Amino acid sequence: MRVTRRFWLTLTAIASLVVGGGLLDAPLLVVGAAGLTGWLLTLQFAFVRGVSRLRGELTVSQSLDRTRIQVDTETTYTLAASVDAAGHLPLSVKATIPLTARMESGPTPELNLDTSIQSSSVTLPLIWETVGDYTVPGATVTVSDGTGLFTQSFTTAPGPEVAVEAPSVDPIHVGQGGKQLLRGVGEHDARGRTGGLSAEEIRKYVPGDALKYVDWKATARLDETHVRNYEAEGNRSVVLLLDHRQTLGDGTPGETKLEHLKAVAAAFQQRAETTRDPLGYVTIDDAGITEARVPVARAEAYRSCQHRINDLDIEAEAPATAPATAAAAGRMTGTVNPTADTQSPMETTLLAYRDAAGSKQHLPNQPLYNGFQAAPREIRSADLLVICTDDSSPSELRNTVGLARRNATEVIVFLTPSVAFDTDLVTDLDTAYERYRTFDQFRRELNEIDSVTAYEVGPSDQISTILSAGPANTDQGEYV
């Protein structure tokens, strides 16, 4: 309970009567002060009892017309209050709107119930601006007495919960060679090669196997290198490597490469949360790493990843560099040039040996590779690495995938073909089809790497249009 300014004025008057009665030797003033004091105590006691009774008679409800919506979508919020008995103390009920929601106009919703009003309600629209799960806070009830001497406030129970989701890109194509992916994005098997507690089998070593899985006792006994596979007994760690460089902004507003890849990343985030897999992420723009989180299996980690995916956007363009200078430097030093978009078989082999040797070389003009190399060890050694990028720099992606495989990581690559986001492709479908064939050949090369799976991601209608320019016996489900 709190007292108001009027209470202090009354208390001052009582003190003045007492002091005046003593100075003037006027007992009536002292008696009047005693009477006022008794009156205050009586009002205070009655107010405390009235508030206690009101708590049992008051009903405050908050409701939303929908509990699952997309971001920037409007919902209808209703605040209602009622008192069972008439002649109650005057009160007000004020709602607390979450910071992630906004009202288009008007003050914060508030209800005022004087002694003659037993119920009231207010309805207004709310727009939710941030992805996540939220609970509307409890309303604040303020009770006052009829004389304005006392007030008391308390908070009601929390209101409804609402799940705010990122806007979906629809329709979205995820597949290989023009064929739609049938299995749900983000699903995985319980068994794998990437560690566990119980041994599953011993087999011969093949190029690409991590040294940490070599069974040295079996190798010494059999006089040939063998590795030990494991049956996974726990959840596997998942890391999302999200590219949001300038090239990912291609496409129409709201349906860019980045928006399609964000939809795929969101599916993995939801799957990891469902299966309680440790989840982490690293986001990279033209300047390098913009944010990184090591994989952990905690609610705040899933929420952090969800918010990061939703907030991901194309950053300001980084200062241009001179790729020709880097290429010239590579030739002068006699090293393989990793920045060229085309590599000979010999270059590819040499790069593989370089990766196997554990090189920590910083490669110019390759922020995706350099960013992943600079990421914490827990990220680089995750059981499953999901790379979301485009086809604008094939050699860089090859290097990044090779670096990931060196850490015994299962890699899934989601690629957006640039041709599918070219708004002018309908003017020359033959050229678009050839560009798509070049892209798919690159995707197939990645897919042939051990423990690497590569998928294409893009708008279904665009990919269907491109494939329609191919041979008569080629369609979206039979592209070769």
C-alpha cells in the first residue's frame, strides 16, 4: 500500500493541530487531531480489507486472436476486466505491451472501473516485429480509495503466448539436378561416422578419413591402416555456416538468394531444437565473420540462432580488392592460386595435400574460407556442418569444404544457382540452361566428395522455366 500527497497533507494538518494545541493551551485542537488520526486509521483499515476482497472478485483477461503468426503480421489484442460485486473500490487496469510488438496508434490500453462500473474491455491491433516465442506480461491493477489517500498496485498473471515466425519463401525448391528433395530438410539419422561411445566396426583406411579415427592397435596387428567407425549414442553437434555477402542479395525483394537460404537454415534450427542437438552458427560477410556461437544444447542457443537467422541481411559492400594482383603473386611465388574460379586437376590435388597438411594460410579474397578457418575449434569440429551459400566463387567453396572435411565433419552444402535469380533469364532460355548445367556440374563435383552432400536451393518456377529449355526428354524430375 502507498499513501498519496493528500495523505501527507492530512498528516501535516494533524501535526499542526497538535503543535497549536500545545502552544496555545487549547485542548480542543488536540482532540481534533486525535479525531483526524482515528479517521485516517479507520480509512486505512477499510482500504486494506477492500483491496483484499477486490482481489478475489476481480477478473482480468488478455487474449490474442492468433497464437502463431509471421513477423510483421497484425493480431488483435483484447484486454478485459470485470468485478463480481457492485460498490467496489475504484481501480484501473493497464496492459504492458511486449517490446517486440507495436501499436499503430493510440496510448497503451487501459481500463478504468469506478464504483458504478463492473466490467469493461478494449481491443486494438498489435504488429509483431521480431521472430521468437513471447508471453504477454501481466496487466497492472491500481486500486485507490474514495478519498484519494491510499493506492495499491499488483500485477495479474501473464497473458497469452504467441509464436512469431519468419516469413516463408514460397514456393522453394530444394533438390539435386532439378529434382525436388523428397526427404525433409534438417532430418538426420541416429547413426553416423562422427563419433560416439560404442565401436561399430573396423575397416580399412580410405583417403579423407580423419586421423583421430585411426585404430592404431588394429593397424599394427594387421600391418595395414584401419579406422574404427562408431555408433552414435548421443546427439550430434550441428553448425550452420551462413553466407550473407553482397552476391546473396541477388533476386527480387523478399525472394533473394539469402531469403531462400534462411528458410533452409531455419529448418535445421527447428530440427536441432526438436532433437536437442547442440547447435551453433557462424555468419560471414565480405569482411569476414560477423557473429559466431559454439554449438550447445540449451534453449538460449536455439533462440539465439533463430533470431540471428531472422535478422541476417546483406551488409554494406566491402572495399574492392584486386584479384589480379593476388593471382600474379601466386604465380611469382610458384604456389597454387586458390582464388581462380577454375582449377586444373593438378591444382585440385595440390590443394588437397595442402589441406591435409594442416595449412593455416590466409587466402586473399576468400572470406568464407578464412572465416571458417578462424572460427573456434568447436565450430570447425562439429559433427554436421551446414553451409548455406551461392555459386559465385566455386574455388573458395571447394577450399572451404576441403577444410571442413579435414576435421572429420559431415558436410551438407546448400547452393543457390545465380541463374535462377536472374530476372532476365526469360529473354535467353538457352543461355540460362547452359549456365544451369555448369552450376549443376559444380554441385555434382562437391557431391562426389566423401561425406559431402550438395543441394540446390531456389525458386521452383524459375528452375522449372530453365529446365524447360533443355532437350525434349528432360524435365525437372529427370535432369542429367
